[in-house]
Amino acid sequence: MKRGITIVLLVAGCHPQDIDPLEQQPKYKPYAANDFFADGRAMRTPPEGTVPRERELDLAPPKEITPALLALGHEKFDVACAVCHGRVGDGKSMIAGKMGLAPPPSLHEERIRALPAAAIFRTITEGYGLMPRYSTMLDVRERWATVAYVRALQLSQHLPLGEAPDDVRQKVGP
Ligand code: HEC
């Protein structure tokens, strides 16, 4: 009976952090002092321009769609997207022929043309159904550039003739 009580007391005195290796390992807590650094603080300021991963999706699109941005988007689209969606985005590609159930759609479909730019950005960032994510291959600016290029491709197939430049109108117009 006496021995039983001793064991209970031993177990009760044992806190979970005594056994958690992460709790035990040597580390600096927030606001701790550390004389290794000149300012005496353990906490470091992240390099300028650092963005936490979870804030990435909130990054605003570029303010201006410049020829340079479109050229970047064109380059990235041809490398990352054309294999499946086709170079003009019409969904005609070698891969598309082999993806029987959910083939890459034409980006000129009515529904996809109606998607807001942010939705296309999200599709590239997170992937969509059988489409893998491209956030590992394209950084944020490259993804927005690709979105801008997708928009340019869509416009190229749907511009009302009246809005086309004169020389194009003369070539294809009545
Ligand atoms: C491996 C082939 C593949 C590649 C590469 C690919 N996609 Fe896709 N994409 C798909 C498939 C498949 C779907 C349809 C998925 C579904 O409906 O389940 C799709 C869907 C989409 C959609 C429609 C999403 C929606 O809301 O319906 C957009 C927009 C899109 N892709 C853009 C892109 C862009 C931009 C790139 C390049 C960064 C790209 N895709 C690269 C296969 C691909």
C-alpha cells in the first residue's frame, strides 16, 4: 500500500514538457537576449521584401501591363502551360489527347474567359483538378505575367473586328 502511493506521486510530478524533445532542445524564445548579434537580440529582422508564404496569394497584381511583362508571360506560358493547353491556349496538344477524362480545356471557352484574373492566378498557384500547381516553378511576378499573357491570348481570339488595328481589319475584314 505504501509503495503504491510513492509511484502515484512520481508520475504526478512528471510534466509533459519533461519528455517533449522539442520543448527540451536548446533554443531562443521570442524577445530573448543573444550577445552573438551586435544589437543583443535573438530575434532577427527578415530580409527586405520577405513575404510570409500564407500572404503570397494576397499579393496584388502588377499595376501596369507592360510589353516586358507580356513577353515574360509569353515565355513562361510556352514553357509551363503550352504542353497541355496548346501554344495558343486552344487545348490542342499532345498531352490533351492522352488525358481522356478531364483533358486540359481550351482557355478560350466562354466560362474560362469569364474567370477573374485572380482565379487564373489561383489556378496556377494551387493547381486545379488534374492540373498540377506551378508555384514551385513560377514566382509571383511570373505567374501574374502568365495570367496577363492568357488574357492576351483570349483577346486575340475574341476581339471584335471593329476594335482591331486598321491593317488587321483590312486583311481579314469584309
Ligand atoms: C499537365 C497538364 C497541364 C498543364 C501543364 C497546365 N494545365 Fe491548366 N489545366 C489542366 C487540366 C487537366 C485542367 C482541367 C482540370 C479539371 O477540370 O479538373 C486545367 C484547367 C485550367 C484552367 C481552368 C480552371 C477553371 O477554373 O476551370 C486554367 C485557367 C488553366 N488550366 C491555366 C493554366 C495555365 C496558365 C498553365 C501554365 C502555368 C496551365 N494551366 C498548365 C492541365 C494543365
